[in-house]
Amino acid sequence: MILELATYLAVFIFSMAVWLPIYKYVVSNWVQQATIERIESGDIDLNYLLDEGGVFDSLADRTVNLFKQHMLAEMGQLSRAAQHDPENITDPIAAGISASEEILKGLGMKKPPAILQYKMAQALGRMADGAGAASTAPNFDPSADFYKQ
């Protein structure tokens, strides 16, 4: 069993040692020359691909979209992991995210998206900061200025 696996591994390593240099130095040059010839002959319209076709624009849009989706998925995993971390009990950010998740679940969302939880936690933080500033301000009576006339 181990001898067979070692034999297969040796064959794989040997074949990679043979085929990778052949591909890198021979086949890739053939493909490169054929592509250059097709561009120069007009079979491939490079101006269309670069400008009008929007090939690279759509590729960039898809790439950015993919990164955004991965980032949001990771944010969701991190926020769920942060909820169960005992070090985050006193962390106001984790408390805001968990409070926003509970509010969104109370509104009927089964699994609220992480970005929505984050935005709602930001809004809750701004509201808490605003409430703290209002409670430390001196008593303000707008009617006193109105009746001075």
C-alpha cells in the first residue's frame, strides 16, 4: 500500500518536473506567437476587446463583486464568532452588533446579513452618543426664549 502510494507520488513529481518546463518554455511561446499573429492579421480585434467590448470592465466588475461577497461572508462569520467569544463581553462593538442582531431578529429576519447588523450597530452607537451628549447639556427650555419678547 505505502509502496504504491510512493510510486504514484514519484511518477507525479517526475511528470511535473518534465511537463512544467516544457509548457513554460515551449507551449506558452507557441500560444503567444499564435495570438500575436491573429491580432496582427485582424482575426482578433484588440480595440474592441479593450474599449468597446467592455471585456475588462466586466471582468473588473465581477472581480470586485466577488471580493465584496467574500468580505460580507467573512464579516458574517466573524460577527457570529465574536458573539461566542468570552473576551467580548465588555466590548461595546460586540454588544452593539449583538443588540442589532436581536433587533433585526425581532423584526422577523431569521439570519440578518452581517453588513446590516454592522450598519445598525453604527446607528445605535450614534444614538447612544447623542443621548449621552443631551443628558450632560444644561437644561434647555425653548419656550423661555419665545416668551422673552
